[in-house]
Amino acid sequence: MSPHAKAIPLILAGVLLNAFAQVPLKRGLQAAGGLEWSCIALFKLFLQPWVLLGLGCYAVSVVVWLGALSKVEVGYAYPFLALGFLANALLSRWLLGEGIPPLRWLALGLIVAGVALQAFTGRK
């Protein structure tokens, strides 16, 4: 199995963790009543359990991403981050009840097609 094929599970896990982090961050902001730019309000925001979960997902995604980068070139791995747009749209629709208009579905399809094309360009 090629290094590129071995790295894809790590790449996708990193992308999904990064995209999922947006959901608890949004929930934390809602629970806090929005964003205020005072030290006390920001401190309370960063202690919200949802915000801590989102930040934790980001931290784990960085560790997973480092594992992926240890196996493949940045130029190969980085375009996969575009799949985060699709993952985020689906997660926000499913977990937050947000809508996805038809034109955005088309855009997401184009993104997936582009990532698929570049995925087949690994070094020989």
C-alpha cells in the first residue's frame, strides 16, 4: 500500500475533527448568549463546556494532521481540507438544523470533485 493510501484515513480524520469542532463552538456561543469583547465575557466563553469540546476537537485534529503530514507531502494533504466544507455543511444541517440551499450543494459537489481529482495525483 502506498504512503498516500496509508495517510488518507489520518487526513480524513483530521478534516472531520476540524469540521466537527465548529458545531460545539457554535453551541457554546449560543449558550453564552453571543460574543462580547470584554475580558470577563471571553473568559466565561472559554469555560463553556461546548467551547472546550470544540477547542479539544481542534487540538486532537492537529495531532492527527501531524501524523498525516509525517506520511505525505503538504501539497498532497492540504487540498483535502476542502472536504471540511462538505463535512461542515452536513454536520451543521444534521446537528444544528441549518439549511443548505441548492446552489451551495452544487458548490460542494464541485469541491468534492476537485479533491477527488487531486487525490489521484500522488507521486508515482
